[in-house]
Amino acid sequence: MNAHLSLILAFAITAIIVPFIAGADQKGTADSDGEIRIYKRLIPADVLRDFPGMCFASTRCATVEPGKSWDLTPFCGRSTCVQNEENKTKLLELVEDCGPLPLANDKCKLDTSKTNKTASFPYCCPIFTCEAGITLEYPEIEKEDAKKSDI
């Protein structure tokens, strides 16, 4: 097994136990500081019966080999097909996107002059600008149950 695939698999196992949030909090968009935070989660992959052992990328209408990634256009994100280490017959999809939108706040606005919806991920994530001293709040993200039977 090559080193790149080993790294993906090691990350995937970690993601099964606890969803990984890049950054200290659960922000998945670019905040007023311009820092982009990426929300990552591991879900069961779609698999077509005629193509076992490959993930189905619905946004591309194509099959993808384990270890390969694809963009989620027209959505802002990317996915990676991952082989489940515990059950070799199951595939997982590591989804990376901007995460949930912040809670409504009259003192924070989507900055349309800085947000580029057509840019490649993660630069397509929405950017918000808030009044001085205001911090965006995000909805709580439920933790994944490490013992889910479908993963």
C-alpha cells in the first residue's frame, strides 16, 4: 500500500471515531479574518451494483477508485473514496465542505465582494464580514457514533 493511501486510511479511521473539524471550532466557512475552516465527515459511500469496489460520485455521474478524490461542483466541496479498514467490503466517502452556515446575525453579512462561488474548493466557501467585536455563531454539530452499523 502506498504512503498516500495509508495516510488517507489513517485519517479515515480517526474520522469514524470523531468528526474532524479543521480549526479549533466548528466553523466551516471563511470568517471575517479570512480564515477558511473545512468541515470533514465520513459517510457510507454510494456504490453501484455493477461496479463493486468503487465509489459512485453522483455529482460527476462517475465511479471513483478508493484513494481518489473528486470535486462536488455545483456544491462547494470535495470527496474522497476510502476503503473501510474494519470491513474491506464497505467503502466510505470522506466529504470535505464549508460546513453549516452561521446562525442569523444582523451584525454579520455575507461578503459578496469576497465570496467566489465558482472558485475551486475551499476557496468557494462563503466569507462573512461582521461589525467590530462581533463573532459568528454556528449551529452545534452532532458527534458521530463510533459504533454505527452502516459504516
